[in-house]
Amino acid sequence: MRSESITMFKSKIFTSLILSALPAAAFAHATLVTPEAPADSYYLAVLQVPHGCDGKATTEVQIKLPEGFIAAQPMPKPGWEIEIIKGKYQKTYDNHGKPVAEGPLEIRWKNGNLPDEYYDTFTISGKFADIAAGTAVPFVTTQICGTDGKAVWDQIAKQGQSHHDLKNPAPVVTLTAADEHGHHDDMAGMFMPVTVGDLQITSAAIKAMTPGQPVGGGFVTVVNNGKQDDRLVSVTVAAGAERVELHEMAMNNDIMTMRRLADGIPIAAGQTVEMKPGALHMMIMGVAKPFKAGETVRATLTFEKAGKVEIDMPVKDMKPGMGHKM
Ligand SMILES: [Cu+2]
């Protein structure tokens, strides 16, 4: 279970890394630059306005602050006036031990001029209070272009709907549990893709072991972006194990069998090979000290054509029962 959520979380991170690497003009919608934030913490809402209204320059940007985003402060922008609309919150929040029942509800940057061919950002700092992790929090935005143009970014995805399906989606930030995101230690559970030749190792994990187990399981996903077939020939780990074998598990006549792949694991051109519990895996024999979740194990993978590559494999708790008897 935990490994699944880590994977999901990781893919979100990668998505946001990829998105932020794109030129700003690639965004058609008004969006928040940071799409995820820990619940109950400070957040810098940076709204990105990608273009004007049908070719016209943007002259005003209005952001309605979501309920539960307290103590908001806009960042001034040269060339723009700021209006802060204050009022009562729907309930009373605790801000460092002080009850807070009112504050800014909407921020407006006015009388500016942002030509259609430019993008710009509008920033508000504030704090999330009493909003559950997992909530997608909208910052409804209205973009005004002089007297005859307007874009309202206020649509909110319903259950099972992607915001990509919406024409004018509200900029949203998704709140994450503090322990999922906030601490440095948790970054240890992540694996950043590693490239060797035409191959890319996109995920890697070692199953956490219980004391007394002498054998561990390891898994990588390898993508072959090249035009020639390759093969994972062997794996070694830096310390604390006798050897690593490459194994395959499969159902044969209703019996789950495991066999050693003495020739290694083929990785055909253009293919992705995913090792996982109950299928292809590394079997780490003679482990001196059981691998514990949160640790990292350095491993060297040797490929027939791409050669050797060193990776740091995070140790994770994996669903019991999916692997073989280890
Ligand atoms: Cu095995």
C-alpha cells in the first residue's frame, strides 16, 4: 500500500517537474505554479497568467481566496495597484494560538497592462488552516482586459473528472499530508530516473525485510529508448549481501514457480521491463543485516550493451504476500 502511494506521489512530482520545465507559453490556462502543498502550512500562491483575453491585454487580475487560506498578503507589483477586500471568514481559525475570524477574502491587482504576448505572475502568501489533506483547493481567478474582455477561471473538476476536461478550470493546489511531503527524510524514499546509454531506469525499490530473513527482493523498471536490444546481465549490491540473482516467478499448471534467469533479463529495443513482486525480481542472497524501510542500498547494474550503472535503491515496505517466500 505504502509503496503504491509513494509511486503515485512520485509521479506527481515528476509531472510537476516536467510542467515547470516547459516554457510558460505552453500553458493555456491560468494556473498555480506550485500545484501541491502540505496541509496546515504556509503557501506562496503564485498565479501564472499565460495570455490576455482573445488578444487583448490584461488590465486587472482578481483572485478569490479559498476559505481556510488565512492571513493572506499580496505581493506588490510595479505598474499595478492593489485592492484587498476583507471580510469575515466562515469560521474562526487558530493562527499561532490566536483566534482569527476575518481577513482578506479577495485580492485585486488593478490598472496594470499585461500584453497578450507576455505572461506574468501574481503572488499571495498565506496559510492553510483546517483543510484536509487530499483536498484540491481552488483559487478562483478573474482576468479582465479593459472594458470589453474577461476570462473567469472558476470551473472545478467533479469526482472522477480531470481538470484537463474543463474549459476554464480554476487554478488549484492539492494539499498533501504533512508527513508525505514536508520532511526531508521522506525524500529518501524517492528514486530519480537514471540514464545509461539508451536505457533509463525509471524506478527502483528494495523490499523492507523482517529480522531473521536472509534473502531480500529488489525491483527496477528499465526503459529501452534505443534501437537495439539490451539485457540486464547482473547486479551487485555495495555491502551486506553475498550475491544477487535475477529471478522470474510465473504460474505453471496452477503452481507458482520461481526460476533463476542465468542469461539475465532481456530488454528489447523500445520496450519497458518492469520488475515487481510476483514477477521478475532481483533476489538478494545472504543479507547480513535486514534492509529497513527508509534506507538506501547502492547497487550496480550491468547491461550487455549500455554497460554498468550505479543506482541508489530506496528500501520500502511492500505489501506482504505478493513476493515469493523470502
Ligand atoms: Cu526469487
